[in-house]
Amino acid sequence: MNKNSSNIMALAPSTSNKRETVCIFGTGDFGRALGHKMIQSGYPVVYGSRSTQISNLIPRDAEVLSHAEAAKKAAVIIIAIQRQHYNFLTKLADVLHGKVLVDISNNLKLNQYPESNAEYLAQLLPGSKVVKGFNTVSAWALQSGTLDASRQVFICGDDVEAKQMVMNIVRGLGLTPVDKGSLLAAQEIENYPLQLFPTWKFPIFLSLGLGLFFFFYCLVLDVIYVYIHENNNFSFFIAITVPNQVFPAMALTLFGLVYLPGIFAAIVQLYRGTKYRRFPDWLDKWMLCRKQLGLIALAFASLHAVFTLVTPLRAFSSWRTSRRIVSQVLNNQTEPLNHTNAWLSDSYLALGILGFFVFVLLGITSLPSVSNSVNWREFRFIQSKLGYLALILCTAHTLIYGGDWFLNPSAYKWYLPDIYMLSLVVPCAVLVVKFVLILPCVDKHLTKIRQGWERNPRYSE
Amino acid sequence: MNKNSSNIMALAPSTSNKRETVCIFGTGDFGRALGHKMIQSGYPVVYGSRSTQISNLIPRDAEVLSHAEAAKKAAVIIIAIQRQHYNFLTKLADVLHGKVLVDISNNLKLNQYPESNAEYLAQLLPGSKVVKGFNTVSAWALQSGTLDASRQVFICGDDVEAKQMVMNIVRGLGLTPVDKGSLLAAQEIENYPLQLFPTWKFPIFLSLGLGLFFFFYCLVLDVIYVYIHENNNFSFFIAITVPNQVFPAMALTLFGLVYLPGIFAAIVQLYRGTKYRRFPDWLDKWMLCRKQLGLIALAFASLHAVFTLVTPLRAFSSWRTSRRIVSQVLNNQTEPLNHTNAWLSDSYLALGILGFFVFVLLGITSLPSVSNSVNWREFRFIQSKLGYLALILCTAHTLIYGGDWFLNPSAYKWYLPDIYMLSLVVPCAVLVVKFVLILPCVDKHLTKIRQGWERNPRYSE
Amino acid sequence: MNKNSSNIMALAPSTSNKRETVCIFGTGDFGRALGHKMIQSGYPVVYGSRSTQISNLIPRDAEVLSHAEAAKKAAVIIIAIQRQHYNFLTKLADVLHGKVLVDISNNLKLNQYPESNAEYLAQLLPGSKVVKGFNTVSAWALQSGTLDASRQVFICGDDVEAKQMVMNIVRGLGLTPVDKGSLLAAQEIENYPLQLFPTWKFPIFLSLGLGLFFFFYCLVLDVIYVYIHENNNFSFFIAITVPNQVFPAMALTLFGLVYLPGIFAAIVQLYRGTKYRRFPDWLDKWMLCRKQLGLIALAFASLHAVFTLVTPLRAFSSWRTSRRIVSQVLNNQTEPLNHTNAWLSDSYLALGILGFFVFVLLGITSLPSVSNSVNWREFRFIQSKLGYLALILCTAHTLIYGGDWFLNPSAYKWYLPDIYMLSLVVPCAVLVVKFVLILPCVDKHLTKIRQGWERNPRYSE
């Protein structure tokens, strides 16, 4: 909310003469952007460059000197040059001895080199104190001052004091330093800005595939079948009716898939009689993306909720109401209240709302700041107890929605089951197996295994 | 979102030979799980054990030695044994001198021993540097790698350097260390994983009690009364109609209860003429759970909103619409628009939506990450000004919903008031007293007291 | 959620004799409140005061001595006196030499003095180690123990060890210290508690102005025009119908205004041929409040969504349905389904829901804890790609809602366009210019500029 407040201070002139000089090697885009920002924040900046001619590109208040001269003027030197050119720094080893070198470089792809750029720099200049940092910040954002995104700057390094100096500069620029430990963390920090939602890739592709399948399945049954057999053109169903069958089916199936790997893991452990063997790779990966699957399921459930709520606003819906009432009048009869229908309609709505409500609670607790404020026991309680409660409520909602429709032959157009029946497969399977797993005899055994007991301790892994 | 990214690096082989050896005393479940994780992250691990026979339970890449030999190999020793067996460590005092001992033990209940386990360990081995940590992490989560929950590891200790070493190991495992200060914080850290929503207990029990009362009250008036006196079976009202009377009543009453203790506190201070005396215990406790009460009220308000929005989808509702229109047609008359009704219906809906909207804003600002980014003045503004605005809007919504119905004798079935009247008691009382408290003469006095003024400064506490 | 857990421990008696004595200079309100809290948390407290008579205002367990004697008893001295009285401390320079002085003072307005109070104190007593802290905490909150708001205490200072000592005390009180770097940050920390949503001021005033304009515009067209020309009193439209035209218009216009400055910035850079010149001041300020504009737009969009969903619950709406159906019956005809209408109604609803859904996603990612967990590349993806997607969906929703109504002369009451047409101006302008900017030829040029290329490098700034 209030993140930009620090800018007020950063620009205050009274502090500009107290900051210590910072040296920047390299006058490329990021070096210049960082220099601009530092001068704005009151740091005297001196550039080290091959050509000491003052280029117009460089901030006006900055000095430009040769590398060696510039390095002498500051305790902290920002290395804003590319890894390929690090070699030439070895000639300056004497001048750079004991100085804090800040490696701000990024690579073009993940794990491009065997060792991180910062570790490479530390090997080249063993007498200097190398600190990794600033690479996760965007030059464009530094320049324009619009740091709406994360203000966190990841820092790592082996020398604690050197790290403190760099962290103070980071704070001086109005950013938040995050200590990531020793220089070993540099590779991780260098990989970080290259990622684009790595943990979301599989869940999103899975959802896309499943979504397309459900969409065409539903299109065939609700639009094409009706067109062919009843000669009704309900093509406008594509906008709301079809999505509102696909979304709940997606939500329920994906929600089931969140709990399926836990079921598999339990079965694998029961079968092997130990917890000290790795799960198969696919199961490991699946377990690591449960949170993402759950959030996508929640998104579809939300869409389903809103698509359902707008139903009375549809032209089709008001036309149907009119037709129903007009036909009642013309037949000169008032339909009595069907109590069974009233029960079914009210209870499937109520179950759906309650299930969605618990699901939203789960979603809220998965926000980083909320999940950080609960302990492990509380987290397990929420994700496991509340999670299964939501799954049970949503499955019951779908079962009651269907009612005894699945017994009706007309539910099987072209011998295909309705989409709501398909969506029940995974959650029902999960709930049935889970019910078996919590039977006391099975549960006791599983708990023992999870506490470290082994059936065949001699088993050579 | 992207929390698992660190795993990529942790498994990279290139770093495995650079980490310093860690020694683990004890081969119990947690010791083994931690060892597995450390080996995965590139730390050489040596176990100290009574029996130096290599058990199959221990990770394959780990060495197993006697306690003394193992301790000599590492600067950091993880004490993965139970507090009852700490005594035997005194024999190793010489070997452990100057070493960093990490106490990872947990107790079975809150404040089980007079001093924390870590402090007890520090007393036994005054020559070693004891650091508390890792006890808030689950062995199961370490093992399976699925740390969806908090990655925070609370650390405390008296030696800053020892703490740094342990924090670096924590970071090396892909977790986030949180410095909780000196070893005095160990008891708090040991209590932490044993808690299960301690601040939520009272609010949840209160809501349950209140909810059951409202439910049966409403059941009697809306279902049983109707069945007896009008011979109508509206049992399906249990699914939606009754809850949708209970939820708003709960929401409004609990919302009133959030602001009631503040009112009491002001009255107590005005009466005593000082702020330097503790409030009665019940008031203190009540004030500490206002946030939880507010969030539960918000949950009920949300349920009320959705239960209201699904009304047009109910079979009962469409039957009622049909009946109304058919009867109009049969009487051959079109009802004219009742302007008073239109005004009442529109304004109670609008007030409800606006009140709910402000209430949701309050809920969002109570998210830890949002409330951390506002200062005290802003927080007071939101919670006090916006909070009372929401309360006024919601109370007005309920008042207009009732209209002049409370004057109608038929509103009092079996001489009992409607549930909406009950729900108005607390919020109306709060608003009336608050109105008195903000009268300039009272407010001035109260402000003086809150700034430290005392009516009877000689008052012997 | 669980923030108050630390209180349990803080009050435990077993630790009370282990904490180091803290000295507090000054017995004003904040000094007393802090003393109370420290004693509660187990710190022995000694007050330094001009009058050594024990006042009843001071916590009972605290000692009261002269300034010099009190200072000798503790390593950390909290300076709870006002800046105007700092002078007298110079007489105690000898006693205070080497001590940690914690400046907790606040000013009455932003940047009241040329240097911060803490820096002023450090100048007066160069032999002491000055640490700034605690000023962001409320005395009232410390006293009552109800720290629902931020538990963060900003700390800064030049001496690392002194800072550590103060941070440990902060942790001992159950609060969270946040290191803000060297003493230069003191002015920022002193300004912090005085702010009241500084970045929200402009967006809120803009929204208020725009909202009032739209409201009266809509009132004239929907209520006054109808009253004059059709002699219908639809004054109750003020509650729902009019707001539900104003809210979407506000949402769409403000959402357009979020992306407009980015468009301007691109044009300015293309025109100047460089990114190394500051934007005009108004553009800079506008860019800094885009997030706030977006969140306000989201608030209006949410209100629009709920106001739309309650439509079927309105008395007016049910009267209109009755009238429509009764007139159909009396004319003895059933209207056939209008397929074009069904298409239009369904697709504008679906587009609105999807647009709102993406918009809510944007809102969730702007939560501090979520935006901190994505990297810059991911943040840009969300804010730029998803943002434009939401804008396109919402604009399309409004266009289809209007349909060909804008061609109908009766849409122009008093020659004024409908409000939905006004709301389309900004987003359509943004989308058209953006479309030009992403044409390959323009985009390539712009990308080059943003990577640091300049058209006239000799250009003297």
C-alpha cells in the first residue's frame, strides 16, 4: 500500500553529503540506471570505464575515471559488466584487494554456467569480498522509480561485514535487502529472475487440456445433440450454459487431483512398509504442485459461482420463466409446491455455498503472509481437515444436483454420461479410498510408518 | 507461489562439496529426516550414535561414529535426542566445548518444564554455544519435500556468530530463518508448534453457542410455528431460509461484540479517571480476540450475502413467483408499482451491499502483510472510522429490512420477537453509547485520560 | 492470525530475573507505557527523572533515580523526552559515554527539523551510540496490550552491536524489529507515523470528483429527465439503478487511467528518442499512483458486480417481471425466444464475469505478500499482459452491453450521450494507442530505447 513512502526521504537534500562514495564498473544500461538511482538517493557515484571521456549517457553528477582510479575512491564496487569480460579484472587484483565487489550480473538461461557468476568472480579475485545482489531488480523500474513490484533485493556473500555494507546501500535506495546466506546461494539468486511461474506450468497445462476436453464434450451434448435431434439452435449456450457446466466439472476434478497424490503416497508407504524411500518421480512432482492445482480449482469454482448467480439476469432465463408461467395460466392451473424439489434445490444450493465457503478459506490460508503466521499443526489442520470437508461438501453438492437423473436413460445422449457424472469420478474415488485409509486398523499402521517404523528394516535400499 | 524454486539449486551437485560437515546426535525419526534433507542439500552429515553399527535407517551417504568422534568432525552439532537423555552429554563436555549445539527438541505439552529445553542444555554445557531451532518444522514435511506451509524456522540463541552459522544452514536447506533473539525466547519457540489456534478458541465457541441458539429460535418460529398454526410443512426451510436468518443475526451481533469491549474500556477509564490501571481480566481477554470475532462476523456476513443472492434460483422462489403472477392474471388485474416498497427494497439492498463492502475492506486490511504495511495512525483510521461506518451501514440495513414490521402484532409469534430484532440489540446499544462518548464534553475528558492525565494522581494503586 | 501467541511467554515469571536492566529517561506518557510493557516482559526498569520522588504514575516495580545514577545502572537508555530538552543531556555526556541511547521521539509534522531527532541527539553526544526506534508504536497499544496492528518496530543506527541490543529488547517485548540501516534512515522513520495514506490522496480525490460528476449526470438522465418528459417518479433509482450505472463507469474509466500514463510515457520516450530524461512531474506522480487507481477501480467493479447480482431481488424488478408476463397473457401470446438477444445478453454477462475475474487476480497479486513472492518478470507478465486482458474484456463487456443502442436517437436524452458511452472513451483510447505501440515497427524502436539506446546521444540534457 504505502510502499513508496521511502521516496520522500531518499530525495531529501540534507543527507546527500553523508553517504559514502560508490564505484560502478561499466557504463551499460543497468550500470547507468543504478548510478542514477544512487545519485538520487544521495550517494556520490564514480564510474570506472575504459574510456574516461565523459559520455552524455552517464548521469551528470557522476565522475568517470579509469578503472583503477575509480576503484581507489570507494570501498564498494559494483561490477556492472558481463561475465565474459570478468578476466580483465584480474589485472586490477591489487587495487581491488580487500574491496567489496558487488556482482549484479544475470544470465540468459537457467544454470548457464557450472558455477554462478559471483562464485566465478570470487575465484578470479580471491583477495576481494564478493557479494551477489541487485540482479533481481529491473533497470527499467530503477529508472522510472515505479517499483510497484517486489522491493526485495536478494543478497548473499561469505563476508558478513561486506554483506552489511551492501545491505545498507540497498536500504538507502528505499529497497529491502533479504539475506540469502553464503555465496553458495548465488546460483539460486541468478536463476531467480529468469523464472516464469515454474511451479504453475504443469497445473496450467493440465487444466487447459482437461478444460478443452470438457468443453467439447459439453458442446457436443448440449448444443450439437440438441441441434441434430431436437432441431433447436442453442448456439448461445456457448457463452454461459456450457462454461457453467465445464467450470464446476473442472473445479471438482482438479480439487480431487489435489488429494489424490496424498492417497497414492499413503498406499505406496503401506505397500513398502517404510517411509524412508523416495516416492516415484511423478508422485513427487505431483505433490509439489498440489497448492497450484488447488488454487486453479478454486478459480474455476469461483467462476462457477458467479456464472450461476447471473442466471436470472439472462434473456434466456426470463424467456423460460415467461413461457412456464404463461403455459400454467393458459392451462388454467396453479402448480402446487413440489416439496421434494424444494428440498433438493435448497440443499444442493446450501451444500454448494458451504463447500465453496470452506474452499475460499483454504485459499485465504494459502496466501504467503497467512500461511507464515500459522504453525505446522495448524496448517495441517486447515489443509487436511478443512480440505476434506470442502471436498465432501462439493461432492455432495454435485451428487444432489444430479439426484436420480443418472438412472434416467435420457441422461445418456449418444450413450454418453452427463458431464457432472464424469466430474464425480476422481473426488468419489479419493473419498472412498480415504475412508478406507482412516479405518483404525489401517490408520494405526500408517501412523507407525510415518513415525519412522519399518516393516523390513534389513531391506537394502 | 514460487516457494519451491530453491529446490532446484539445493539439489545441484556442483555445490555439494563446499558445505561444511554437520554432526547429528541421535538417529531418531527427526534426526534421520533432517539428515536426509541436509545430504540432499549438499551437506556432509556425520551421525553420533551409541552403536556405531551402520543401521539401514540412516541415510546411505552419512557416516556413523561414536558421539565423541562425530562431534570432533563438525562445528555444528544437532542434538536430536530427547531432553530426558541430555544428562549423558555432560560426559562429552570437553569435546563439545566451543561447539554450536542446536537444540531441536519439542515437548508434549505447553510449558512442560520450568525452563525451556534449550536453556536446560545451556546450563548442562556452559562451554558450548546453544542455539534453539528447527523444532517448528515437521519431520514428515522435511522428508517428503512438500513444504507448502511456512518455511520459517525460528532461531534463538545468545551467541550471535553461532546463530549466524545455524541460520546459514537453514538457508542452505531452502528454508527461511527468523531470528527471535536471545535464548530466553526458547520457551516461546518450544511452545509454538503445540498451539492449535489459541486465540480462536473463545470466539469459535461463542459463535457456536450463539449460532445454535439462533438456529433453534428461528426453527421454532419459521418451521414449527408454521407447521402447528398454519399446517404448512416448510421443513425444507432448514436448508436456506433458516440459515439465511441465522447468518445475518450472527454477523451483526458478533460485529457489535467487536466494538462493545472498546465501549466498556472507555467507560471504565472515565469512571476510574486514569488509564494506568489494568482492565478486569475478562475485558482484557475480550479485547485481545476482537480481530477474531470480527473475522468470524465477516464469514457469516459473506455466507448471508451468497445465501441471499441464490434466492431467485430456488425452486420455492420460482413457485412463489408463478403463484403471485398467476393469481394476478386470474384476478385480471395488474398491480401498480408500490413506490414505498421500491424505495425500501432498494435502499435496504444498497445499504447491505455498502456495509458488506466496507466490512470486506476491514477484513483485507487485517491480512498480516497488509496490516504490516500501514502505520499505527492509518490502522486506527481503518479499524475505528471504517469499522464504525460498516457497523452503522449494517445496522441501518437491518432496521430498514424490518421497516415497521416490529409494530405489527403478527411479528410476535408466540409473543417472541423476530430474530432480526434480537440481532439489533447489541449493535444499537454500541452505537448509542458510542454516540454519547463522542459528544465533545465526554470525548475531551477521555482523550485527556488516554494521554496520561489522572483525576486522582495520589490514588494508591 | 496468531500474533498474540508471544504474550503467553512474555508474562511467564521464570524469565523475569534474567533480562538486563533498561533505563528510561523521562516519565511522560510514552515512557511510562514502555516501562509498564518492559516490566511485564521481565525487564528490570529504572527511571531517570529530575525529581526522584516516586510518583504514583510510574509502574510500581520500577526504580526512580536521578538521571546520572539511573544511567549507570543500564547499558541501554531510552530517551523518552522531547527534542527541545535534549540539550540538558550534554551535561551527562560522561555518564552516557559508550551507552546505547534509544531515541523514541516523534515530531508533530513531516520534516519538522532539518535533521532527524536521532541525528541531532547523536551530534550532541558523539560518545554514545544512538539508535532510533519504538517511535512507530502507539503508547495506547503498548498499554492495553492489543497490538492488532503492525508489530513491526523500525530500528536504525550506525553501531551494529547497539542495534542488536535494541532489537533483542524489541523481540523481548513480543514485537518484530525491522532493521532500516544506518542513522540516515531516522528521518524517514520519524516521518512514518505521521503519514495518513499519502499515496492514496490523489486517487481518492480524483475518484470522488469523477464519481460526483457521473452521479449527477446519471441522475439527470435517469431520474429528472424521466420525471419531466415521462412524468414517472423513479426517485428510488437513486438507491440502486443510478449507482449501478455510476460504478461500472467509474471502474472502467479508472481502469483506463491506470494504463494511460504508460501509454504517455512510451510516446514521450519515442518522441525524445531516449529514456535518460525524467518524465514531466505530473506523469511521474501519475505513474506512482497507478496501483491505487487500479485498486479503486477494482472496488467499483466489485460494487457493480454485487449491485447487478441483487437485481432480481428488487421489488421493482419483480413488479416489472409481473407486468411483462401479465401483458403477454392478456395479449394471449407467448413471445418466442429472441436468439440475438440471448446471444447478446449471455455474451456481455460472460465477458463481464471473465473481465472481473482477471481483474480480481490482478488485485490479489498486488497484496504485499504475494507481490513479494513473484520476480520482476512474473510481475510484469501479470500487470501488463493480464492487465490488458482484463481491460479488453471489460471494454468488450461494455461495448456489447450497449450494442447498437448508440445509433438510436432516443439514447441521447437532451442530446447527451448515455453514461456507458462516456465510460468507454478512456479505455478505448488506451487500447487503440496501445495497439499502435505494439505494431512491430514501433515496438522494436521502443524496446531499443528502453534498453538504453539513444537517438541523439550528443543531446545536452
